[in-house]
Amino acid sequence: MGQYATYHYDGNLENTRFQFQSVGKRGVFEKVVYFTFLTEDMHNLSLVDFDPATKEYNDMSVTDNGDMPEILATVIAIIHEFFNSHPDQKIYFRGSTPTRTRLYQIAISKVYDQDNSDLFIKGYLDEDWVPFEPNVNFHGFLVEKKF
């Protein structure tokens, strides 16, 4: 993702909640990435829009702001930040809809090089976790830090 700039983001002390602004063709949107505890060694990653006026989070909104590469680069930077504080954890995520999960898969396919990444990504397929491959319709994703 080195070819795309990341947005400036702020995180909490635990490195489990991060906020940044998406700036694009439709305006400025507050984005939040947060990690919630799932199991002893796994957190769920959520990427949501945040409405400062209502203080509500929305994982179903489509901002279509033309800055998907920058958002993805920012989320990857945030994942690294999370792993700095929680190196033994795994991160699970999927889209809020099957279409969004497919969008995540396409985005990962464009930037993920397993041999040159310090992250290992698996996809959930047929009730099992398998190494990520492009053009396979996964139902969710698991990210681990390589050691």
C-alpha cells in the first residue's frame, strides 16, 4: 500500500479505537476503526461511519467518496498499530453484507502480497480457514502478524 497515502488518524490508549476523516468527491466523512474482543486471542475489526451530530455509528452507509485506496491504506496502518500493542492477537473481519465482503476481497487482492507482507491473511471458506487467494469468494478474513 506504499503507493497510497494514509489519512491522519488518532487512536485511544489501548490501540483499539481509531478515528480519521475520509476526504473526497462527496465531502468529509468521519470514519472509525475499532477492535472488539471476540476470544482470548482474537478481535473483530469494524470500519464504520461516525456521525458527530448524532454520535451514531453506521456500518451500512456507502460514502462512495472516491478514496477507497487511501481508506484501505489507513486501515492497514491501523492494523499495524493494533499489532504493535497486541502482537499475539488475530483480527477477524467481514463486510456487513456479502457485497461488502466481496469488495474487501477485491481490495485485498489488489494490495496483498503474501511473500512480501509482514501480515498473513486467511479467508473463511467451507467452514475452514485457508490462505488468502484472489478470485475465491470468502465469507470472512483473519489477519495475523508474521513472526
